[in-house]
Amino acid sequence: MNYTEAVTYIEGIGRFAIKDPLAHAKEFMRRLGNPQNDLKVIHVAGTNGKGSVCAYLASMLERGGYTCGLFTSPHLVVMNERFKINGKMMEDAAFVRLFARVKEVIDEFTAEGKEHPSYFEILFAVGMLYFKEQAVDYAVLETGLGGRLDATNTVESPLACIITSISKDHTEYLGDTIEKIASEKAGIIKPGVPVVFDGTSDEAARVIEEQAKKMNSPCYRLHPSMYRIMKQTPEGIDFIFDKSDRIFIPYIAAYQMMNASLAYYTMKLLKPRHKIEDDLLKEGIARTRWEGRMETVLPGVILDGAHNEDGVRHFIETAVHFKKDHKITVLFSAVADKRYAQMIRDISEQIRPDAVVAAQIEGYRIVPAKELAEEFRKNGCGCVAEEPDIEKAFARARELKGDGMLFCVGSLYLVGEIKKCLRRLENDKL
């Protein structure tokens, strides 16, 4: 089996539900030798920001001289992006070799009449085998969906758990209230293991604190009052955390102050173990690179995978801040199962972008570019272009941007497609 065949097999599995997903994942990992339990893990859950928190943690550990495995999802361009060690993506050959080991257990399962392991279970298994094989010093794991029933929750004794901001997303799986969703996320808390969380929401905080108390776990609630912005520019944000720590983040969105604070505070708690000095932790944060989340990819061109209510709200706050001094162009696309009409209404009314380009993401959840463009026009946007092809839409949006700022937003799928465009542009220059 080659790389393309392995990826095709995994992508063909689908995201079907398993009756008892955590028990299923535990048995699956047991047959692979439970590699996840041989790792020093920091486990991260939440609705928004968990990938950014993971990236900050990994960057700090690397700056401190450690090897750190980073397991995140989804990928933007290629599947290997989900498994990185000190920023380097897993090579195709390693992916094929480790998937072959996983496939043996898959075949055992199906031969015994057990449910076929899910897409995410398989990728988690490949990642944990890889990190164990490479003998990483630490592993930072992002949950896939929820937490309580997630395959990453097979980790028995993480060093720490982090829960980022919680909002309504995937309500068909996680529940339709903040409390229900928080309960699923808080399912990663383990007995006696410290938990650090975004305490902005009182409803979520009550649930997390209650679960931590049940587990006899030290619990640390962070709140926006704990940090103060000093300077916000197109290069990033300088802020003060906990009255005295001055931190720079290479991102322009204010919400990243909370994500960086969660990661930094956790690393301070774990200092007796890793012994990394504060200055190196801050350098690690300043060097963080996290693709597709308020990521500046060209001068004045920002990619943001915001695709739910909370994510879009934060994107709008950032764009409104910069609109005071810059012309704002928006390249937008979304998939059908997201509340794209409300997203467009909020963007139109609150940002009032100077120009909009609507594109479309192909697939079974397609929303035609023409329909998205009409929504923007209905909501008062004057300069609106529609271009189904994302590469052409990206070129058109860069033309309209001029000397202003371009935000590409609405879906991680859109971000992934633009990443492909940027790689082609880079290759054309070589």
C-alpha cells in the first residue's frame, strides 16, 4: 500500500457514529499496545482556540529544548499535517508504515464482527504510534469532537488538561446548551490532574469546576481581567498577563491573548517538571506558527478558519479594530451545515466591508457562490463579486484589497484551498 492508497482508504471510512465510542477506542488502542499511555501528555479540549493553545504549548516546549509531538485536527492540505514533531510534519513513508500496523488491527476488528474503527480513531492511533516510536519528550493532544467520548480520552494520566472557550457548535452531538457542551469537554478531566480553563462563561465554569471537584483535580480558572492589551498591530499583540508577565503573540486577534495565557499558565504550573525559564516560554509563544487561525500569509492577507458563532464573533472584533485605519476586503465561503446566513448578516452589519468576494467549496455540502453573494447584497454590501473557483476568487480578492487588508473567512475548507493556491504560487516562482 502506498501513501495515496492509505489516504484514500481512510477518507473512504466516513465519520459514522460508533455505539460506545470510548470503549471501542480503548480496545482498539489496547490491541496496539496503548502507545498513548507511554507519553507525557498535555490534553486540550474546547470549542474554539484549542488548536492555537496546542501550538503555543508545542512551541514553548521546543524552545525549551524538548522534542514535542503535536496531534491536531483537521488538516488543511494533507493528512500528515495532523502529526508534527517540533514543527516537522510526518513523512509519507512513516505514515504508510504505521498505517499498515493499524490496518492489521482494523482487520482483526472487522473479522470479529466489531464496528470498523472511525476516521478519527485511526488517525489518533497512527499519531500515537509515531510519537512513541520517535520517543518524543512530550505530546500535546487536541481532542477531535467533544472530549468525554473522544479517542484522545484514552490517555489515562495526562500531565495537565486545558479547556478553551466553549460555545454552541456540533450541537447534534454535544448538546444544545453551554452546560451540556461544557460537560462533554470536561469529560477529559482525570483524577488529581490539574485543569486550566477559560472561565469567561459562568455557565461553562460551573460545570468544569464541579467536574474537577468530583475528580479531586486542582482547578485554575482564567478570566479576561487577568490580561491587559498594550499594543495591537498588523504584526501581532503585546499584552500583560497576570499583572507582570509581558507577552507578545504573532497574531492580530484579541482572543489569542486568552489562548496564549492558558498555554503559558499551564507551562508555569508544570515548571517543576520541565524547568524551562519564563523568558524561554515567552520566546516560544512569540515564535508560534499556527496555520489558518488569524494567520498572516501575505502582507495584509489573513486566513481565519472561523466557522461557528463564537469564532465569527471574534473575527468580527478583529476586523472592526483594523477598519479604523484600513480598507477591509472579505473573501467568504461556507458549507451548508453552518449558519452562514447569520454569519453573513453579522459580517455585513458590524464590519461593513469595503469589498466582498464570495466563493464556493465543492462537495456534498456546497453552497453556491451566487447564493452567498446575494446574502451579502441583501445585507447592504455594495461591492460584491462572486467567483465559484477559489483560486480565481483569491486572485480577485487580492486585487480588490489594494493597500488595505484581506480576510479570508467562513470555513477551514476555504483556508485549506487557499493554502493550496499559495503553494502553487510559491512553486511557480521556483
